[in-house]
Amino acid sequence: MSENSPDSSGKIGYVVLGATKAEGGTRTVSFRLGGESDLPFIGMNTGQGSIPLVAFEICDDPEYWSPIVTSYTGDLSNDAREWAGVAEKQYGADIIRLYLTSTKRRGFDNFSSITTVMEEVLSGTGLPLVVEGSNEPAIDSDVFQRCGEAGEGERLLLGTAEAGRYRSVAAAALAYHHSVLAQSPIDINLAKQLNILLREIGVKADHIMIDPYTGTLGYGFEYSYSVMERIRSAALKGDTDLAMPMITSATDSLSVKEVREADPAALEDIAVEWEFYAALSSAIAGSSVVCVRHPKTVPLLKSAFRELWAGKMPGEA
Amino acid sequence: MALKALDIYKLLPKKNCKECGDPTCLTFAMKLASGKGDLEKCPYLDPGAKNILGASTRPPIQLVKIGVGERRFAVGEEFVLFRHEKTFYHPPGIMFEVSDLWSGKEIEAVTRRVGSEHYVRVGTDLTFSGVAIRNESGDPDQFAEAVGVVEATGTHVPEVLMAHDPAVQEAGLKKCGNFRPLIYSATIDSYKPLCALAKKFGSPLVVSAKDLLSLGELTKLCNAEGINDLLLDLSFPSLREYIPAATEVRQKSILRSAPELGYPVFLDTTRYPMQDAALILGIDKYAGVIVTRALSPASSVAALTLRQNIYTDPQKPIQMNPGIYPVGNPGKESPVLLTVNFSLTYFTVQGYLESSRVPCYMFIVDTEGLSVLTAVAAGKLNEALVRDSIKKFDLEHLVSHRRLIIPGYASPLSGKIEEETGWKVLVGPRDAAEIGDYLAKEWKS
Ligand code: SF4
């Protein structure tokens, strides 16, 4: 450990996302996140930790997606299978994060369609998946059950668990051996509390990722940035209830005034920079996976991480 | 080594005369111990004590002022490694590069842009900080001419003179030396003549060396020449080295374990393939002065917003005044949407409501600046607050209906609010982005 570390002994725990054939799944790659025992981008010369990964966010019903993205992708966003494939092969994402936005439709009850979408996306890409189930507590249990089952063996990250609303997602994760994305509202104590709740009902620490909730640039980002730094510091000081890798997504980036109302000629550039500035800063504050929605942000982040990272690359022993 | 307040107190005159602006010598000593006092304020201190105290009571990171007039800025004087431990005080100056190989027109355009470009965000005016004039011609006259072009714009923006050759540097300083430009940069080979120039013109000086150890040695040599207003150049060959080096400098200087590194950091982002990435690193991690090529419009807003975010005081909740805020031209039948007085929540929700084009009232209740999620969890947002706020802002006379839309995250409170107020509660979406859709589908007046 370097002399720059806060006083201590702690270490970020590991979480594995995705399972290859040899590991019982069908993914072409899997990632072991975590393992850092120093501040972000510092201890890597000593061979610890892993390079931050970039997740590209897609959805199964683009009506609920930013027009900035859908006007860029065109018809592609109507086909989650193909979109996932393009995100892997053309955008260069490491992970696909699928939002089941179709469940937002009023009175949604077509649960078998979830299984279909899951199967399509799993066949469209070989990358590990993060899956965001329903937004509506009444149908959580049905939705998560289908997601979990369709992805059995693939070591998904299932989201989103929140205080007061984590049982359905945790049950599906436990039943089919997935990990849980645990989101708390920009508050280190609530993050800790949720992790404890999850562990009490049987979710193991190495199956939890922390989402501290990311306000976008100019809209609360400073709070999120500091909560990430606090969580990372607490983990390094030995708090095992906070020693899980973090996943962050400034999901409002494409809808804030500065971006939405930008001059049409500059709109795409502003959208990309707004995501890039928040995502790179989140990684600097300690996030292991950063999620973005604009295709052009992915290669920017990947090159920035490669430029900053001196440690092991994924897959290297 | 830092002295404790009591050790400092022993060295003070103990007159308790208040001339330093503090009520007693002891409180003055406590201020000095925390690095925030100014020794010069006590007129009765004997020179011996002054010498002892001088070294150990200056702020752990030297305060360095750059430029003069309205646009001058200061960097350094920071006390913590993480902003949540207290706050960061002095945001980095972002300086746009120009070259003495450019035409006068090009130099003038960049300078004027720095002079006039600004964005207003959350009531604050955000601007870039100055111009960095780089000597690429190798010619003193050409450099002086370029400096002259910047000066002639009359923008009075702070400058960095980027010339390693002391003769060239001097030619530039002759044009603008009265305006406290930052001199870049002294190395082990050039520090003597450059320190002499820094002294002559009262300018701060950047020092460059291959690693932190050599930088520390160089600052001591500069101190011996009488120069204390220094910046450390951490623009090492690989951007990878920046975060570890900047963190080590910050950590050692605040612990005062390496006073020779107790200076603000200088970062030249133009030498890296990804200038934006370097700029983000500098803003997030401790830079005092950052040189960049003029930023694109998209990067400009993002960079200034990030700098504002990182340098906002984290202890201070950002609040709106509670009350009723109309959006569009609402009438007696228009919907009323309750939310909290966390200003970012307000601005986000307001943005979506405006674009939904449904005239409505925003009903802002006082959660002491907490977000909806946190206010619900902490019990700050509760039925009694809603009841009292309805009375206080006279909502009952403002609209003829009795329906209140609450944020999705406040749904656990819906029953209690109905009981307490007699209003019908409708649970809105959790995500502000969905509010337009929600109103279109759910609101029938
Ligand atoms: S001015 Fe000096 S002597 Fe007077 S109260 Fe302050 S510290 Fe004490």
C-alpha cells in the first residue's frame, strides 16, 4: 500500500459480473471488480484493483429514452438485441445495462415479454449484463423473477434495490445466483444500512454493488462525488459494510436544461461532454463501473481510463 | 512541524490589547495554530518570536496571488485532502493558451474570449481565468510582441508567461511585469536568473523538475533566493503520474511533513493526448493553475460547472425559499405539485415542468435543503409540515380543487397527508423526467 493511503487496512471486496462458458454461463468475458486498497488511480502500480469499466445503457422501450440518444441511434434502439450487439462491437462498451422501460407502461402485465427481451439481449451480446427491472413496486416480484430466471448462470447485476424496496430483487438474485445493485440516496449511512439489510436476508457481500446515486453535473453532482469519496475512505479504513465496489450513472445528464436546451448544432457535443465530465470524475472519486447513454461517450471514457491506468487490464493474471 | 496553540501563546506578547483583531492573545494563538491567522497583525511581536512562528504558522499551502485588478485570483491555502472534510477554498485558474507564433488576430481573439465569456449558474458568474502566452518562437522580441497584443486588448486578464529562457522571460515581463503575471518556469539550471526576475517584478514563479523530490529541493533553493510565491509543476510526461503526485503533495503539505512541497499545483494539460481528461483531473484533484488550449463550447460549460461543483462548500445545503412558484400561467384549476426546497431538486423539476407546457404551481416546503429521499428518510418531510405549509402559503385560496401531487419518493406519506390535510393526494413519478408524461395522463381538471 502506498504512503498516500488514509490510515489503513481495509480493502474493497470483490464482485464478479458475468460468467463465461467455463464458469457456467454464456458470456464471452467476465469481470472481477474490486480489490483496491488505496485511493482511486493511486495504488495501481502495485498491481491491485481493476481499471474502471464502462457500461452502456439501453432499454426495451425507447419511448422512455432521451431523444438525444434515439435520434442518434435511429431504428436501432427499437431492437434491444441488435442495440446490445452494436454497443459491444461498435461503441466498445465493457458491460451492457438494460432498463426494462416497457414495464413503465400503464397496467403492464405482459411478464412473458420480459423473458423474451432478456433472451434477445443475452444472445445479442457476449458482455456481462446489468438489468434494471421495474419501477413499480406492485409488479417488482413478477418482473425480477423473470429477469433472474432468464439470466440464470450469467451472474447478472440486478437492480435496483432500495431501503424499503429490496426484497423482490434480492429474492430473485438469491434464487438464481446474481448480484444486487443497492442504491441509496446520496447518504453514506443509508448506503451502509441497506447493505446490512441485504446481508441480513442472505445476500453475500461479494454479491452487492453500491450505487450511491449520482446527481448529474450542476445538479447535485458535488454531493454524489463526496459521498463516493466518503464510502471509499470508510472502506479503506476497514468498514466492511461499505467495502463493495461502486457503480454510478448520472442518468439525468441528457435531460438537464444545459443539455436539453443547447443550440441544436452543439447539442450532441454538450450531451457527450456532460456525461464524460461526470463519469470520469465519478471514477476518480472511486466508482468501479460508470454508466452512460450517449454512444460517443463510451470511447472517450475508455481512452481516458487507458491513459490513466497503469495496473492490470481485465483478464490479466 | 506545526506548533500547538499553547506553544504559540507562550511566544506572544500577552498584552491582550486586541490590536490584532482578536479579543485575546490566546484566541489569536489558536487562529495561528489552525493556519488561518496572520502573524503581521500583532504589532508587538519580537523579531525572534516572529522567526520561530513564521515558518510554522503560514498556511500549510502557500497562498499565491496571480494578476491584479478585478480578474486577479488566488490559489493555495487549502487545508484538507477531501472536500467533505471541510471545503476547498480556491478554485483553480483555467488559463487559455496562446502562442507567439500566432497572428496578432488569433491571440487577440482568445484573449477577448477569456475577457468576456461567462456563464451564470445558480446565481454565480463563471468565467475562465486568464491567458497563458507560450514562447515557441525562441525570440524575445516576438514574445514581447505577443504579450503586448494580450495587454492591448485592455481585458486585464491574469497572464502566465511561458518562456524557459530568462532573456525571453524578461522581454515579456517588461511588457506586463506590473500586473503580477505567473512566470513559467524555473528549473535547477535557470532558477537563479528567474528568481531574480520574480523578485524584481513581484511575480509568482512555477518550478519544474523531474519528480517531487527534486521539486522540493528546488523550492528550497528558490526560498534561499527570497522567493516564496511558488507553484509546483506536476505536468509529468504521463498523465498517469498526476493523481498520485498531486495527492502526495496535498497530503504531505497539510500534514506539514514536507513544507518544501507546501505550494499550489500547476498543470499544463496541452501536453497530453486527452486534454479534457487532464483538465478534469486537475479540477477534481488539487490543481491551482491549469493551462489548456481554448475549450470547445461544450467542454467550456462542463468544465466550469464541474469546477463550481467541486468548490461548493459541502456543509452548506443549497436552499430555495419555501413558497408557491407558478410555472407558465396557472389558474384556479391548475395542478399543484409539492416538492422540497433543495435548490437542485427545484431547478430539475422546474425544467421538466416548463417543457411539459402544463401551467401549474410548484409548492415548495421547507425541508432545510434536504432532497426528497433524504427528507422522507429523516422525517423532515411529513404530514404536519405539509398541513402547516398549505395554511402558511394560503393554498386553499389559490386553487379551487383539493388535489395535491407529491413526489414518487414521498409515496409512503400519502395516506397521512390525506388524513392531516383533507386534500386528495396523487403520487407523482419518482423520476422528475417523467413528470410531463404523468401530467398528460393523470391530470384532468
Ligand atoms: S495584538 Fe498581539 S499583543 Fe495584542 S492581543 Fe493581539 S496578539 Fe496579543
